[in-house]
Amino acid sequence: MDVDVIIVGAGPTGLMLGCELALAGVRTRIVERRAAPQRDSRALSLHPRSVELMDQRGLLDRFLPQGRPVPGWHFAQLPTRLDFSRLDTRHGYTLFIAQARTEALLARRAHELGAEIVRGHEVVRLSQDDDGVQAQVRGPGGAETVRARYAVGCDGGRSVVRQAAGIAFPGTDETLTGMLGDFAVMDSDPAVLDAARAGGVLVAPLEDGVTRLVLLDPDRIRVPSAEPVTLEEFREALRRLCGSDFGVGEPRWLSRFGNATRLADHYRSGRLLLAGDAAHIHFPAAGQGLNTGLQDAMNLGWKLAATVHGWAPPGLLDSYDTERRPVGQAVTENTEIQTLLAELTLVREYRRPAAALRRLLDDLLRMDEVNRTLASRISALSTVYRPTEPGADPLVGRRMPDIGIKAGGHATRLYDLLPPARFVHLDLTGDPESSAAVTRGWGPRISAVAVNAHDEHADLRGITEVLVRPDGHVAWATRATDTAARSGERRAALTAWAGTPL
């Protein structure tokens, strides 16, 4: 084999996956058809769960200085914002950061870990057999054939990998489109910006004095997304919506985007897998696309690495589809809801009832429980991977809270234990003999910690042991007090997740 895994696409999802695989010692090659890294800002946010993922891998200190924390976020552009600051996380904010910076930071980390990134090359054909995958890669020097054990498509809505795998991509075609523009010149008077927002335009200050404007123009929502946006078209739309074009000029980027929504029938076919936009596309409502892709990669990375290294228990790799496809479905559904609300507002005969519906929904968002529920969903903090085994503890499948702990006389927190991407076994009774027994059985796959003291957390009341997965979700937990029973449960759970003992 030339490599263990070939990743097609060096966007945020492909780069994150490359980091995860290389961290686990998997020989990884990322193939990207663009010759140079992405320079357009495109997506602009890392939501709370994605920020947590960076924290879990020790990367947050690289990301925070490059972005700006924003505690509130939008749902369907309603006036009342989702309040991330009140969620159960150390990172109750969206990190406002350009996609280009996210990609640059992840690419640097992938290089550090030994992943190979090949730009200006395109995978044009893929096939698989019982032993591996064969990819025909075309570059400036001609074509070559790369042999790998697995291939992962992180190559967007027109994924070559998905087509080669024969995975259906059902959904709906676009029914409306919007426009966005990044402008170096614009009247920056606060009253002007308020007027733009009052006209339904999303205004987002970027770097170096550039301002992003995003709008839905009722007169242009049926224009196909493939048709390029012109500066004059954008100016005319602003005049119709706001009465002024605000002096916009020197566009750095103009784009038209649509609401085509599709979800892959499954995320795996043999040795071919999908992640990010190759598995799900939707309207960019609430900025969820990039974040969902990063979380796909975090879920898949350690499972694929375990499979490559030969210790994955039966069904582990298949659990990627089982766990992540429902998340993709939930995201596509909530973006469709937001898009429908926007479309009704724009269609003349529905404007009055649509305005009333928006007022009603905005009133609901002022209710703490409603706001918190939607904020948890959009931030992905509420993501739960439902266990298949009967009688599992309610904590199983949920993201483990980043509790502060004291172990061996040292104070730390859970996320400080996760950068190596191993399982972490927490014995909350502080029994060092029990903790050491886990280490002896599974060696470097599991970091075992006898916890002498920890932060109080409602989810952990009565819990005596927790097995935390490499992606920060709970694999197993027990409230048993009988040592013998706990030992038997532990061995079965560890074998189910971390394979047979060494």
C-alpha cells in the first residue's frame, strides 16, 4: 500500500480528519484539486462544540487569537438571538473566524503530525476490492495510481468518492438563492449598517476593513446559483431592500448560494466513506455546515485509525454511519425549516402571515427553555449517540462535561487528557488499583486516571466510573458500588469499545 488512507478534499473536514488519522499514526495522504489554499472567507464560525473539539486536541490556543468570540447567534435571522453563553460548556460562544484561517491552522497541524497534503491534484477514478482502494490521481506531471486501504470523500456536494461508491444522494433541488459579497469599500457609519440590517441584510465585519453582506432579494431569489453575481446586481438589490447601496465597492468575493438539500443514503460503502459536504448539503442557515463536517471527522478519525491498526472491535467503523447520519438528517431538517421561513417572508402573497409567524417564533425564543433547546441543537452540544445495548446508563453517548479533576495530587481538567486521542478511564472513587488494572489490560489505548476529587456536575451524580471515547463522548458509565460487578461490566465495555486486551 502507498498509504493507509487517502482523503479526497483539503477543506476543513478533510484537514481535520487528516489530523486525527496522523495523530493515531495512520499514513495519510490528502489530495486537493486546488493548487493553492483557499483564500475566500466563506464560512465564518466555529460553534461551541467545534471549539470544544479544538480544546480536546490542544489546538484552542492557536484558534482563539485568530477569531472573535460571539456569545449570541441567529436562528432564521430572527431578532432574538440564541444565547450560547448560558449553555453547559466552558466555551459558550461562536468563534467568529474565517474559513481560510481555520483551514490554514488545520493544515499546519496536519503537516506537524506527518500527514501529506498534495495540492493541484485531482482524483478522477476510484475502485475498491477486498484488500483496499485504488485511486487514479491526475496532476501537473500526469496521472498516477495510488493504492490505499481506505478512501474518505471530503470533496463536497459533487463528491467523486460518493459517486464511485454508488451511494445515493437524495433530497431536493434549490428553490431559492441568495447573494453574498465581501467588500473592501463601504460606508461604515453605524447608522448605515443599522439601515442595512433593517432591510434584512446580514452584516458581518471581516478582517482588514472588509465587510460581508448577505441578502435574499425577492426579485432575484429564483436566479440559479450557477449564475455569477455582478457588482451592479448586488448594488441594485441593496437599493431595493434598503434604499441605498451604501457605497459598496472593490468586491473581494461575490457568490450566489442556494437551498439544495441532500443527505447521503449511508456514509460508508465498504472501504469508501463520506464526511462533510460529500455526505450532506443544505442552505447555510445558522452556519452549521463547516461545524457538522468537523464533527464528522472527529467521530470517524479514531474509528478508522483503530480499523487500520487492526484492533477495532466488530461494528466500530459501521457506528460512524449509525451515529453521524442522524446528525446530518437533523441539520438538514432544521436548515429546511429556516429556509422555508425565509422563503415565505419573500413571497408576496405570504408576507403578512409569514411576518406574524416570525413574531410568534421570536416571542418563543425569548423563553429561556426554548432558547436553550435551540441553542443546544445549533451549537451541537446536545448531540447524543444513542447506545444500542439495553440498560445503558443515561450518560452513555452524551458528550462528557469538561470537569475539573484532581488526580495524584495534581489539578487538571478532562479535556487536558484528550489530546492524544485515546480512551480515558476515570475512576471517580479514586481507587488507584482499579485504575491500574485498566492500564495493564489495554495498554496505550486507554489512559486510566484515579480521580481523588472533581467538580460537581448534575450528570455525574452517583457515577463511579466513566469511559470517555477519544472524541469526548461517553462510551460507558456505571453507578455500581459492588467491585466485582463493576469489574465484570468494565471488561465487557472496554472490549466492546477498545477491542480485546493486549
